[in-house]
Amino acid sequence: MLERYAGIHPKDIQGVRFPLLEVDGDEGFRALHQHNFLYDSSIPTEKPLWPYTLDYQMPGQCQIPPCPKMSYPGLWEIPLSIMKGIGNTNCNMWDQCRRPDSMTHETKTKYYIRNMFMQNFDEYYTGKDANGKTTDYHRTPFPLFWHAATFLAEDVRDHHYNSLEDGFLMFLDTILDRDDVFFVTSRQLIHWMKNPKPLSEMRKKKSRNECRAPFIGKARHCSGTISEFKCHAFDHQEWRTCQANTCPPSYPSLYNIDGMNSTLTLNANF
């Protein structure tokens, strides 16, 4: 379905995040390992951690049981580190953190959002928290985990600015001006850990724009407008894509991948 409706080549699908972060213990990870996935990114952690393999016991505590207990050689975990929102709120996904809003911060919301990201990033970058206390996660990879719909939701925008998007882009512009900061995918991060390169070589790659992830699918950039990707509702389920030329006649599902069957049939032969 990802290939058909999102234009993503199967070889580009190398990692997962389980819905609601419910990994289902060893059963879920056994399936990932059997199908040669490179990584999972579903396990929250109370403190920032580097990605680790599941060859051995998990280094952090299990926040949402059941977590895996068996060994899965070669399968990586990219943990969800806790971030800090405003008002002493914490989150493992950025869109769940309380953030500045236009009602409280008027038209300067995007600047407060940029500052919120910078405060979190600086703790990773400098190894010191806002009070100057030394942390134990200096230069740990800084996670930017979101639900994709966050940037399309109308309630994150005010009348003057697309505050969340503008603030986030301002933050990215600020950190990417530093020649020792790199904006990479989860797959690129793991590849670097398996074959680390010195900073001097990474700077050359950045200057030559060689850090972009290879892309072999047929997906195209979407404009982000509602009219482009909104199809129609099927039994109160809204289905959207900007990749397909036409909307399917029924809601696509595991047993109805092309959306051509009006009823769900479970007696197919596999």
C-alpha cells in the first residue's frame, strides 16, 4: 500500500514505528527481524540514548510494556528520547509537547517555538542543561520525531504566521549554519554508527551536498493543500493521498489493497 499510494519503493522501507508505540513484545520484533528490517523506533526512554542493537539486553527501562526480551542480532533500536516543552511538560514525540501558542505569545509565536527547540538542542550540543548542570548525553543524536499530520493541522497556525512550521524552519536554519551539525535520516544515522567518519570528511560531504538520502521511489512533492490530497470518506474514514491519480472506489485495507472491493473478504488464499 505504501508503494501503491505513496510512491515509496519497498527498498526504502527499512524501519518502523509501531502504532501508539505498542511494540507487542517479542512477537513484533520477531516479525521485524524475520523480514530483515534495519531498525525500529518505538521504545521511549527517560534519558537521551544513542541507537543500539538488540543483540543484547535493552540499556534503558521499558516504558510501555511488553518490550522485547529476546535477542535480535542486527536489528537496531532508535529510542524516543524525552523532550521538554513549555510549562515543565515532557514528551517523546514533539507534537505531544506543550508548545508556545498565538493566544499567549501574540504574533511572536514562531520565535518562541524556535527558542523552545534551541533550548533542547543546546543541551545535547553543549552537554549542559539550562541551569548549567553537566549532562551525560553530550552530542547524543538530537531526535526530531513527529506525526506527519502535525504540520497540516489547522489548530497549529495563527492568523499571522504558520507558527509551528515557521518556528521549526528558523530553528533548522540556525543549527545548520554550524559546520558540525548534520540533518540526517534514521537510516543515515545507523549507517554512520556502523561506519563512522571523521568530522573533516563529513564537512566535505555537507559542503558538496552529499548528505541527501538516496531516493529510488516514484513519490513526488505535494503542495500541502487540502484539495490536492483529499479523496472522500469511506464509512466515516477519511482517505488521502497526493500520489494517486484517482481515488479508489472503496477504502484501501490489508485485504483490499487496491480499493476495488466494496466489501471486506477474509477467505483469500495466501
